[in-house]
Amino acid sequence: MDFNSIIEKNGLYFCPVNGFASVKLELRFFISNEKYDVVKARLLSMYLMRINCKFSSRKEIKNKLKEFYNMSLNIFQTRIGSKRFFVFNVKLLNQSLIDDYYFKDAFLFAKDILFEPSFHDGKLDKDVFDQIKKDIINEESIKLSNTSVKTKRNLLVESLPECNINKNIVLDIDDFKMMVESISDEDIIDFYNDLISNKFFRGYVFGDVTSKEFDMIRNYFPFKACFDGFVYADYVSVNCGSKEVADNTINDSSLYVVYQINNYSLDKWFLYRIIQVMLSNSNGLCHKVLRNERGLVYSAGSYINKYRFWGFIVLVANIHHRDKEKCLEGIREIFDLLKDESIVKELLSFVKDKFNQEDMVCDELVQYLIEDVEDFVFNERPTRQELHVLTNNVTVQDIINEISNLEEKFIYFYKGVKDEK
């Protein structure tokens, strides 16, 4: 794709692709990481998709989508790095593939969903609003009943006590329930009005669309890009030390070891993509050292939390609580092995082959073309083509240098002791 052909009008980008099978519109609105704003965004997104001034139920909205050849319309929130967005996403078939002209009506319908919410006399529909509140409380209850989810949330709070992102983490369902139930109709309406008036970040139209049709879409969604109050949390120090929490309701224990990445940035994306596979793949070092050689774990792996210009990588192992110290020794051995040239060379060859095979398949898929445009528009990470080139140019010494820069900062042990005699 020739990204130089992209047209931008006040924050909305037009990315023409002739003959493409679908057309996609995405609008992003900036919201804060404050817990109340995150919850209000969840409530609003669900409310907009369940009832409208022109549609009295979610079923009616879904039926209308079917009329437009199963057009997709989603409203959700997402976090990218240290930024959080409220996202309005529309996808429909290329007009040239359909006999009747439905393009204008489809986008008018999407416009109604966003601009015609069911706010009557400063009130939301009581039955719908009450049900949505119950739904998100139930969702959180289910999540917190999952030991892995609960443990990871505790880890974030303990290891990053000063991180702005953590303000919205739910740890206590009763506190969460009280907060949700305290949010009023007026709170949601005020949040909505502020969102569409002041919080538009950027968006794009992607696909086989003429400039005339793009202008029509721009008129339907006449937002002006605004970045007021847009603050990056560029760096937060990871807490040093350790924390142990006992849970009498589970048998298995989980050990998390946090390594801070001090120079994480967009141009390091590809390196940690490689390192994570070296650690976590079935042929990776976590399984090799902790399970195959030492017989300590039921499962083991790693994941990365990335923010704007920093991040951390976490090694996690599910073990018996008596094996904590042995497992710590094994994890430290893993990082020593990643400084061994011969071992890194073998792993790097495997990872590059794996990524190259995936890229050969993925590049043929529609979704990845959309993602490439999104990467260009929102500049959150290297494009797929850039990532492919950067990954293949990584050397053994690059990996060894990066591993040498990691700092072990925090150990979190979630101790399971159920029914132990």
C-alpha cells in the first residue's frame, strides 16, 4: 500500500484501497485511566448498543445490521500503552459487491447509533441501565473467581503502586458493585457529551471508497481532533522487593518474577517479540528448564506489559509452594542461558523461521492490511512490513545485549495451601 495516498481531514484519515472487499470506519476518543471513567465508558458502550431513540432493543439493532448485509458495528474501550480509548468501529461490505446502493443508509444508521442515544429528559431507560449494571458486576465477579486473573491484578497493584494505569484495577467485587451502582443517569449523559464534544483523538476510513463518499462520512461524523489533557505516563519505577499472599481456596501456587525494561520503546518492539517466544514457546526455555529438566512446574511462560517508553517482562510458573526457591533458581538460570551465544543462536533461528512462516500466511489476510493502516494512522508500533524486516535483522548479540539490560525487580508469590496436611 502507498501510504502517501492517505488523505487527512482534521484527524480523520481516508485510506483508499481499490477492489477491497470491505470498508471500515474507526473513531477513537481519548478517555482517562481513572476508575470511574473506565466504568462509565463500559456502561455507555453497552447502553449505546442496546437501546436508541430509533431502536427499542438490542435485537432491533442486530436485525438492522443484518439488513445491511451483516454489517459489523462495535463500541468498546481499549488501552494502548499508557493511553485509553473509547472506540467506535464500523465494518461493511464494499458497495461495488452489492446490487442495491446501501452505503449511505448504512452509515446513516451508524451515525444514529452514536448520535441518537436514548436520553429522554435527562434520564436513561431504567430497565436497560439497571440490567447493564448487573451485567458488568457479574462479568467482574466471574473474572475475580479466576485465580490467574486475580493474581495478575494483585501483581500489577503490588509491583507498580504509582502507575496511573492501575487506578482502574478491580480487586474487591463489593467495592466495585458499590461504585457501579453509584453511577447515575446524569453521570453517563455528562460523560457522553464530553466525549463527543472534546475527546475525539483520531480515526480512519479504510477500503474501496471514493473521495465523495469519504466527504459524506466526514459530514456524518464532524469531529475535530483534540489532544487537550492528553498526558503520557512515560515511566514508572517497578517496586523492588517481594510479596507473598496465601490463598486457602486453591492448591497450586503461582510464582511471578518481574524484570523491568528500562529502554522499551517502539523500536524495541521486535526484540521483545522474539524474547517472549524464546521464553514461552513449547520449545522455549521456561518449559525446557523448569519443567523438562527440573520437573518443578505444571506450566510456565512469560508475558510483557508495555507502556509508552518502558515496560516489564514477567516470568510466571505454576508450582507447589514448597518449590518456590528452586523455581527462582531456575528462572535466574534461564536468563543466564539467554546470555550464552550458542543457545541464543539456536533459539533465534527457530523464532525467525516461525515468524517468517506466520507472516507469509498473515500477509494474505484482510485483517492485517487494516492493521497496517491503523499502525500508520495511530503510530503505536512499527508497521507489519517494518516489523518483519527488523525481526529478520536481529542478531545474537542484540538479544544478549537486551537481556543484559533487564533488571529483576519484584517477586510475587501467590501461595496455594488448600487442604494441605
